Amino acid sequence: MRIKLGRPDLDAYADRFNVPPAAEEFGVTFLGVSSLLFDDGDTAVLTDGFFSRPSLLRVALGRLAPDNARIDSALARLGLDHGGRRLAAVIPVHTHFDHVMDSATVALRTGALLAGGRSAASVGRGAGLADDRIHVVTPHEPMSLGAFTLTFVESEHCPPDRFPGTITEPVAPPARASAYRCGEAWSVFVEHASGRTALVQGSAGYRPGALDGHRADVVYLGVGQLGVQDEDYIRAYWAETVRAVGARRVVLVHWDDFFRPLDQPLRALPYAGDDLDVTMRVLTRLAHQDRVALHLPTLWRREDPWAGLR
């Protein structure tokens, strides 16, 4: 089979980068891949916090470690460095390197908890995070942080999972990408005392029926590798996530080339690894059918995906 060269052109979807900007204290900021900062002005929670974004060559041939300069720059821009607003928790949606590698370092620098599965705890210990700063979550058991309530539901990684399995021993960087096995994959429900509800689905995998009975107005929907699945899989994924929780707005994440640093404009993953064009074509049709607003987020911009829904 001939490999399709190049990558999707994001300019073709310029009209989708239209999540309403945040006009109040509450906002969600997209930081590439599945990194999302939920912030109400007093408390903030962050999924993944992956800012290092090493090159493809380094990932393929070398050992990986958090890039402290890139992490510090991102935290300062977000106002999460020392003296900034309180970051309550860093939440890896699973433990591949493009999600968890920086999580413990971000927690160390901000005083936040590292909250996730046992694999995430192993990464945290390897990075030097004390046990009292690591919280191993219990599925379906709500976790309160300020005005936020987080609920973790067990999920699956999108196929193929290149580094399957759990992490049972501390991972001390620098380490090979293969050391960051997938671990526990999560669907994370974020609820706020203001009435805002969201589902963060960081990977384009699902467990049939797992989200039944849960509700969220907004879904941050991971679409990495979704475009290389067949259409039946894409339709099932939408049904088991967006449709299952009754969402009215969907914001797509995990479509950007995460080997490119955040100080450069985002671009889509190449066709060799994913096909955003296929994803957009199928999801646009499903969103229209279900009368769901479909968007792409803008890097670094505080947005309010609930605007116009309440």
C-alpha cells in the first residue's frame, strides 16, 4: 500500500476555530495534544500538561526527559508559575509520553497533585514527586478540587496502541518512549459549581456502554489516529462518547503534530500517522445529524465552550 504524503491543510478548517472566547473568569485553554487548562479564577486543573514536545528524531532514537525551559515558559504564560493562580491537579489521561512525560514536573513546579492511575503514580515517583502529592483515583468516585468535581471512568486507547501495558516501576527520565506504556486510559468528567459540565476524552478509544448514565454539555474529543480507522469505528466512537453523554458542543483535540514546539504555529499530524481530513468529513456529518456544534480550539486562547448553551 502506498503511503499518502504530506499533511492536512488546517486552512481548510479555518471556520472551525471558532470556540467562543472566555468573557468571564471561567475559561478553558487548549495547549496542544490533550492538554487543557480549566480555570475559574481561583482554582485550575490541567490535563496532561505536555509542553516539552521533543522532535520525532529524538523520540525514535533517543531518550526523553522533560524540557524544563519549555515547561517554565508555558507555566509563566499561563500564570501558573510561582505566585500565579493555584493549580490544584495535573491529570494524565493515559501514560504515553505525549501525555504524561511532563505531568510530574508540572506538579513539582506548581505544588499541584498528580491525579491518575497507578501507571501515572509510577511516573510521578520516578520524577521525584512525593507520595503525598500523588493521588491514585478510584473509577467513578468523584474527586473535589475547589469548585471542580472530577470523575474518572475507565476507557481504552485508540488502536493501534504502540506501547500497551501498565507501568509498574518508577520511570526516571531520561527514558525511551517505550518506557511510557499506555497504562490506565481515562474518560474524565469535569463538573463545576457554576453548572458547567465537560467530558475530556483524551484518546480516540472507548469502552462500549462505559459512559451511559453520565451527562456533559461539552466534549473535548480526542481524535488522534481516528482518521485511519474505518467509518464504522468513527461512528461508534461518536455514539459511545458524544451521543452517550448528550453533548451539545464538541471541541476536537489531539490532532496537532506534537513533535513541533508550542512556540511555532500548530500543524496537523502527517497523513503517515493520521488523516484529519477523514475525521473532519465523518464528524461534520455526524454533528450535523445530531445538531451538535463542532469546533477546533485555538492554541493559548482562553475559551468558553458553554457560551450560548446555557
